[in-house]
Amino acid sequence: QKEVEQDPGPLSVPEGAIVSLNCTYSNSAFQYFMWYRQYSRKGPELLMYTYSSGNKEDGRFTAQVDKSSKYISLFIRDSQPSDSATYLCAMTTDSWGKLQFGAGTQVVVTP
Amino acid sequence: GAVVSQHPSRVICKSGTSVKIECRSLDFQATTMFWYRQFPKQSLMLMATSNEGSKATYEQGVEKDKFLINHASLTLSTLTVTSAHPEDSSFYICSARARGSNTEAFFGQGTRLTVV
């Protein structure tokens, strides 16, 4: 079993819809959770960084962490075609130490 | 955010040759650098962690004699794939972070290596 599970998609949504992404994990020691956006053949770009359980909102992005269920989510409101990318979840036990990534979910926002 | 530059972005080499990939932190001193490998539709897998002036720490299953990592300065780390084979073809990405317990690790643009 992988430490971090993420549905690879693709996930196709119409412009303006809410994109819902999630990851599950098995290691209860993970404390820090990130979401990255990766365009084709580019390096990942950090979108959200959260510590422990709870919600965090930044513009159109909302990250949720439920440590009791070992489940994290990312929501993108009012999705735009420019949001089309692969979204990777990542997590670590110690701040910015060794990151464990999910496989990434490909998102396609259609005009 | 801080800028991490990775070069080259794409490289094609013949089987049996060696390839060097550079990772530079342009506007901060990177005391720690990470090297990842990403196969199509798979997650980034950490290969090794290097701290400036120290030998790299390799993850289980990564051959240190095949993937040579040098982190000789606070702004440059290199990954050399020695005696490359087609199965080494992959997307290699570095990330770098400055000193401190809570400093973000920034990613380079990645290098697409194709071994023919």
C-alpha cells in the first residue's frame, strides 16, 4: 500500500465549477500537508500549506485536513481554464523535510 | 517566491554515457537540496537529500554510485547520472531550501532525461 493515495483522474469540469480534490494517507505521523500545482513538464508550484487538522482558505483555494480520517482535500472555486494542470498533494512529518507525494490528479477545466 | 533554476530542461543522451543536471538557487542560500524523480503519471519520488558540504543521503533503492550528487556550494547542487540506460529516462526535479526549521522548499523546473 502506498503511503499517499491520490486518484490520477483526469477530472474534467466546466468553467466556473468547483474542483474537488483529495488524498488519503496511512502514516499518522504526518503533520504538515501541502498542495502543489504542476503544469506539463514543469516543476511543482506550492499552492497551500497547512499544519495539522483544520481548514485554510486563500483566494479561490480552500484546503482541508482531517487527521482523524487521514484525509485531505483541496477545493478550487470558480474554476478557470488556466487552472487546468496536475495537482499533487504532499505531506511530511517535519515541516519542510522529506515530502511524500501523491501521484497527482490531472484537472481539465473546459471553457 | 524564491527562484530555483534547473538546467538543462531537456537532454537526450546515448546509453552508457553520463549526464549532469544542475540546480541553482538564484536568490537565497540553499543549505539543503532534494532530488526527485518522476515517472509519467506517478508521484515524485525522493532520490536523495544533500546538505551543503556533506555527503548526500540516498533513499532506499537508489544507487549512490549511479546517481552522483554534489552540493559543494550554497547555491549549486548537481546530479550526475552515470552510465545511463533507457530505464533511467525520467523527469528529474530538484528542490532547495534555506537554513531554518520552517523554510519552504522551492522546486526547479525539472529536467526531462531521455536515454536512447
